[in-house]
Amino acid sequence: MKSKMAILGLQLQQRFPVLTGFSCSCLSSATIHVRPVSSVSSKLKKWNNGGRLPRRLVVGLGVSFWAQYMNMAGNSKSFMASARQKSTVEQALQNVEWPEQFPFKDEDFQRFDESSDSLFYEAPRFVTHIDDAAIAALTKYYSEVFPPSNTPGVSILDMCSSWVSHFPKGYKQERIVGMGMNEEELKRNPVLSEYVVQDLNLNPMLPFEDNSFDVITNVVSVDYLTKPLDVFKEMRRVLKPGGLAIMSFSNRCFWTKAISIWTSTGDTDHALIVGSYFHYTGGFEPPQAVDISPNPGRSDPMYIVYSRKLPTA
Ligand SMILES: C[S@@+](CC[C@H](N)C(=O)[O-])C[C@H]1O[C@@H](n2cnc3c(N)ncnc32)[C@H](O)[C@@H]1O
């Protein structure tokens, strides 16, 4: 059966893996956007884990090989490719030796479509952006790490929210705030107690008191942030000490709106990129990556990069 998103023809587009130094980003039409990734890989190559081969180099070779194998086999989702990716994503943030300075430049945060985000999100999209199995995996993960439903004093912020937050069925807290770009979508979201419409690329300041939230979630949208460090600094400010930030992503995106460093790299690099946001913001525990992909190779992958605000931050 076709998924809800495919029927509506509004799904996020899957990106293809990096191939021999070039990336073809998320194609659904004849428009091909090809960009050399040498600048990206040279930055990521510096991130090694304890004297072994630079992680990016190993991953790059593997992905290219499997991409070519899959193309030849006419099978875009082989089980072996997914199994390989699972382990590399989970290892992505183990023992990283981060460069002293944030390794990305302004151009890494440019998008193919630099027009106003308000325009892009003007019309509501009452669709899901990942398949049902990936949503179920995320909901299950939330049920394992969220504070119990109806805990007095607990507040949650769902950033880049829409008409769904994928929280466990019946989950409630006194305060669950949604932030997003489309008011009609946010109004329809049943778990939210309040919402804020704000373009975080124009104004990354979060309109909340310091130390307000126990958990911050962001589902399949961290790749649209063009000022991620400013947003993560704000996340640190509004999280309570020990508060948990959960960034989840798959391999789909509105590629014209995703930052170029995202569309030119693969899943493992994405974990490193999100991890770097926590690391260079500071005041967070070392970020961790978890692969919660259901039915590897048969449904959308789902990855989490999470961290907690340090009690002293
Ligand atoms: C792919 S949708 C994901 C929506 C929702 N998190 C979900 O899982 O269905 C991307 C979301 O990112 C939000 N977003 C994109 N650009 C944004 C921006 N500049 N500022 C704030 N939110 C943004 C939009 O509101 C949109 O709902």
C-alpha cells in the first residue's frame, strides 16, 4: 500500500549517497544539482577517532562502494548497505577529536533556495514526512526517554513542529510548546498546549525564560537551520540543567531548503554535523548517536543525536 505521503505527492525527497567525490542531492525531477564535496570531506577528515583512519575517509569509500553495488543490482535499499550504515552512524560520535574551531563556513549553511522560508511554509502540509515504521520507532524511543506522562512541572518544547509531534499516544504534560512556520499546522497538533510561529533562520532567539524545559525535540528538521549554533545556544539557555535535547533525522529532506553541508553528505556525516552543533555550543554533555531504524533497508532510516545540558551550564 502506498504511504500517506506518497499519495499526497508531498513527501520529503530521499537523498542519494555521496558518489566518488560528488553528491547528487535528492532528485525528483530533471533538475540536477551537483556539487563537489571536497571542502566538506576535508573538514570531516580531521575528525578521527583515536589514531585510526580518519572516519570520513572510511565511510566515504564504503558508501561509494555500496551505492555502486546497489545501482548495479537495481536495488536502492539493500539490507547489507543498511546494516553497514547502522554501525557507522552509531559509532559516529564515539571518541571524536573535534577540531579546535567550528569547522564549517558560512557557505556550508547556504541553501539552493534562499527565498523566504515563510513563503515555502505558507501553505499547510498535513502530511507525514517519514514512513509509518520510522514514526513508530521514534514514538517508541520517546516513550523510553520522556518523563512519564502527566508529571507535574514537566515542560516540553517541540521545535520545527507541525500538525504532528510523534509523541506516545495519549502523552500529556501541562506545558508542551510547538514552534514552527505554519500556524494552521500547529493549531491542529493535538499534543501542544501552546505554539509559536517563528522563523528561526531570521530570529534564532527563543521566546522563553531561562531553564524552562525538561526536553526539547526536533524531528527531521535540524537540517533547515542556517544559524544552528545560535539556535543551540538558545536551546541550552531554555533547557533546565540536565534537560534533554533530542534531534532526530532520516535520509529525506526538502533538499532545496536544507543546508548545503547536509545535502552533500551522508547519514553518518549528518550525525557528526548535529553532534558538532552540541559540541561547539558548549554546556552540553558529549552528544550521542543512536540508530533506531526499523526494518533496516525496508523502511525509512531513523537516527537520533541527543545530549543533556550540563548541570553547571
Ligand atoms: C519536514 S517538516 C517536519 C515537521 C515535523 N517536525 C514532523 O516531524 O512532521 C519541517 C518543519 O521545519 C520547520 N521549519 C523549517 N524551516 C524553519 C525555520 N526557518 N524556522 C522555524 N521552523 C522551520 C517547518 O515549520 C516544518 O514544519
